Amino acid sequence: MEAQLIPVTVIINAGAGCGYAADWTARLDALFAAHGLEARVTLAASGAEMIAAARAAVAAGAAMVVAGGGDGTINAVASQLLYSGVPFGVLPLGTLNHFAKDLGIPLALDAAIANLAQGRPAMVDVGEVNGRVFLNNSSLGMYPDIVRDREKQQRRLGRGKWLAFCWATMAALRRYPFLNVRLCVNGERRARRTPFVFIGNNEYLMHGLNIGERARLDCGTLSLYVAQRPGRLGLLRLAFHALLGRLAQLKDFDILMSKEMTIETQHKRLRVATDGEVTIMATPLHYRIRAAALTVLVPAARTP
């Protein structure tokens, strides 16, 4: 008698770039079945469709919900699973896959599916800004402008994502706008004039070859990184000090940890990036950590 397959809700970003021909779908079904899982796939064309599918899966009592795509897709699906206790699985089908990398989830498709069957549930934190969840980070200033410009170039000029990103970055460096912010962190207020503010879900490594990675996602804290008045050459100096592990020693670079923080600006509305997606939000911006909010399947030997 054949063993019964365990049904799994799989929500995939139809624009993730993997190609969804019939043979690919059949291969996906076979890979899941090889690990005792039955993939019930939804191909979602938008973030709204991903969110709706995830919400419906939770309401229907799904045994597991899996997201396939990049960090934006993972964010959209995960946002509907917070505190539900439903195990969340990740198929890293995007370009960067920061969340999967930081949790040690395999990037190869077959290995990622094997992790769904063999991994263990781990409780991880998520960040939140004005009610919007982020799994990796949120940022203000240059980066949201770069993302907006990149998307315009992709849409209007038909440029590829990386080429558009490079052009958008160069344009941002030419403009090099500054943002006046007032930070309220750990009961202290600080005024800063800066080209960027970066807020991480847990602490980001800021030295050596591991810069931009996180060792853990379960420490219950947000991390804040902000430079004061650096010029273009100042950004290069920051990068050099990061490689040497000396960022924390710079007087004009703040690294702060807190469970919550508030950011005020002179603008009533501001572009805010969360996991690479840009939203216009009303200020002030209220950030908080939501500890142990998401149950993610990670490799058995992995510490979250």
C-alpha cells in the first residue's frame, strides 16, 4: 500500500523568472512527491493574490504553507502566517534570497524541497513599520529612490533588472539627496542629516566578507544604521571601514539596537522600502520587533 502524500499549499510568484511550462510544473510535483509531499500550487500574478492565497490557506487549516519566489514574495506570504503556528516553507526562486540565505535554507530547488520534509520548525522574529511587516530590512533615503527609478526604467525602457539598477544607482549618486531625520531610540532623541537610514530585523554583520548577513533571527531586536552627512567619498570611506570591521568606531556612523524606534522627518509622507518593495507611508514611522512571530522550516542543524 502506497504511503499517503501530505498536502502542502505552495504559493509561487508567477513572475519569479523560473518559467512555468507544463514540464516544469510536472517536475515540481515529482520533486515534492519524492519527499512525501503533495504540492497544491497557486501561481500568483501579484502581491495581492499571494496574500489572498496565504490567508485562505490558513483559514482552511493548511498543514504547511510554502512560498516560492524572491524576498518580496516570501514577505507577502509570511505576513499572513504570523502567530498562526502554521509551518512556513521557503523555496528561494528569486535573485538575492536574503531571508533563505540567513536561515541556511538551501538555494537549490530539490534541496529546498527536501528541507520542507526534513527540516525543523524554528521561531523567528519579524520587523514591522506602521503595520507593514519586513523579514529582512527597511530603509529610507537613497535606496527607495533607486528602487523606484529602477522599476520605471524596467517598465518604460525595457531594461533588465540589474542594468536598470546600475543606472538608477548612478542617477541617485548624481542627485545625492539628504534626508533630515529625528530618531527616538531607547529613550534618546538624535537629529541626523543623512542619505540613508537602514533598519534590520535583528543585527546585520557590518564587517569583512560577511557584511550584510545576519547570524541570528531570534534575538528580539531591531538594528539601526545611519551615517551623518557623508559625501560620495564618505560612502567609500564607510565601505572601507566596514571591510576592516571599524564601522562602530566612526563618530559619524550610528549603530543602535532596540525593540522599537520612531523616525520623524519634515515630510508628511515618505517612500519606505521593506524587503525591496517600496511603499509611501505617512510619518512618523513607528518601528517595532515582533519576536518569535513566524514559524519557519529550517535545516535540522541550523540555529535561527
